[in-house]
Amino acid sequence: MSDPLSEVTDLTAATPPGRRPTVVLGVCGGIAAYKAAELLRRFTESGHDVTVVPTRAALEFVGAPTWAALSGKEIATEVFEHITEVPHVRIGQQADLVVVAPATANMLARAAHGLADDLLTNVLLTARCPVVFAPAMHTEMWEHPATRANVATLRERGAIVIEPAEGRLTGKDTGKGRLPEPAEIFELCVEVLERGPLAQDLAGRHVVVSAGGTREYLDPVRFLGNRSSGLQGYALARAAAARGAEVTVVAANVTLADPAGVKVVRVETTAQLREEVVAAAASADAVVMAAAPADFRPTSVSGAKIKKAADGSAPTIELTQNPDILAEISHHRPRPDTVIVGFAAETGDETGSVLELARAKLARKGCDLLVVNTSVGERSSAAPTTRPSSWRPTGRRTTCRWARSAPWPR
């Protein structure tokens, strides 16, 4: 039997053999429209057949020649263009996925109320495939009760509405409402194409995910750390957001692009990680501790760089244990119904095998589920793919297959 980790995912797996996945990219009129050009290029370069449907306002920001050149197709913007092909019906009917990026407050309102006053809204009404909206607007517009109601309506009908990112907006404004990065929108869309419509079964839930590895400083330039990249944590956060959850990621020294629609809190040390996780866990329905916090830290930090000794001797560094964040939030839960998932990286030693040590750790930590990674070679915490095992307090073991864009376990 072949190793499932060696399998390469086929982006066309959800479509019949020999046919490229058909994507409709709707573009609305906002300053973020220029980012949709990068999203379009990612689709076309990965083998998707893309039809761009810009609104009239979108063409004020990025012209039709750009969309035509990047998609390799003539652009239709009006219902009565190419009328013999009945585009207002055919485009939506033939699509495997419709993604609207950026989706303005106006478009969310029109889509929620079933309006069909231009080509894009007609496409949305005729499409029977998954629909993804990537909103971009000013914070006040996103937070307005009318917009929130429209988003709720769309989600209830099965559409995926990504939470906007936080950051610089048009002009001098900063806040929530920024279009997520095209790479993250693309990753989500690929997952939807591979797996079909994602159930919004986490809507209304708050999921906290920790990711990355902490650093404990010896002096201003050196630290104790580990190789954790944050890949697993970010994959889980992305999947939870795609299923409708409000997601907070506490990221320790992660250099990956922020997952679309996710709030990211950045930390460095284990003490900082503990502070942010405990604060976020107070309102969490689930906490997934995928980060790798350092078990130890120096008892003191030198204010200047530690120099080499002339006699060749090495300095003695005294260590003390860091707080056990997983055990703390498991044994002292602010909400008794919060589900807590721990992660463990083990190598096995003379005291027991990887799985024996994992069972003991699960009992000691008190979490609801423990995911165990083997920290050896290519299966280490820095690898883009991994095959962990999960243990429950009942003793049930499950072998998982997770990768860079792994799904939330179903």
C-alpha cells in the first residue's frame, strides 16, 4: 500500500476527468479590485478555467483589457452582451465555483436580497455551485447592522463569507475590512473545489488556535527555540474559518501569510503566549494548542550579547520551567463546555514509545484530545506534511492525514 503522504492532491479532483475546474471571478468596485488580478493569475496558472465578471464600478479601478489578458477570455459586463450565448444564465450554470473578491457592502446587500440588476447578480442567482464572498469595505460599513444581517442571510443560505482582514484601508483609515490576501483566498477556494460545499457547522462558534514556536531569550540576539513553523495551526485556523467560525490565532514567531478571515495575535515568548491564549480562551468554544511553547527559559537574560571566553570555556545557563499552558486551560476552564485539543511532539526514549508517552501526557494534561507528531526527520514540526495520531481520554486512537492546507477534522 502506498504512503498516503506521498500522494499529490489533484486540483481537478472534484470535476470530471479531462475537464478543468470552471471558476467565475466576480469583481466589485473597490480599491481592493487590483488584488483580484493576482487571485485571477493564481487560478489560471494552476489550471483553472476562469471567467471574470466585473461590475461597472470595478472597471473604474481595473480595466477590461487587464481581465481579458489574464483570463484569456473576452470580458462581459452587461446582461445584453453576447446575448445569443445567454450569459446571465449560462455563466452561473456552468460554474464549479463562484468567488466574489472584493465583495462590497452593496454587493452583499444585493446578493442577500436576490436582486438581479447586472450580470454578476444574475450569475449569483443561477449558480448552483459553492459561492465564496471575500468582503472589502471600511470598518463602519462592515460593522453596520444591515451588513451584518446580509452576511448572516448569505451564510444561512450556504454561501461562504470570509471575515475581512484587519489593517490599512483606503486613505488613512485602519481597521477591520481589508481584503484578505489573494494567496489565502485562493487556498480556501481550492479546498472548496476539492471537497465541495463546506458545511457552516462552526458558525457562531469561537475557535482559538495557537501556532508556531516560542523563543526564550538568552541575550539581545540569542534565544532558545524550536523548529515549529506554524503550518498545522494555520491550516486548522483556515479550515475552521471556512466552516463559519470566528477564529483567533495566537501566532508565535510565524512568518506565514495570515489565514483569510482570521484574527492574528503575534507573540514571541511562552509567557506572552500564555497571556494571550488564556485571555482568548475565556470566550472560546474550542482551543487548539498547535503551538510549540518552550518547556524551559533562562532564569536571567543578559542585557548585552554574551561573548566568547578567551579560555574557550562556555557559559553556564541556568533554566527554569515555563508554565504549562495546556494543563492550565484544561484543568481550569473558564467555560466547562470548551473543547480543548493539545498537540505533542515526541521522539520516544528509554521510558516509553511515542504513543506510550502520548497516552501519559494526555492523562496528565487533562485535555479532550491530544494530537501526537513524531519529531524525527521529515515528519518534524517544520515539515509541510505530517501524519499524526490523535488520542482521546477513552483510549481511542486515530491516525490523521494532515498537510499544508489540511482540513479541520470532520
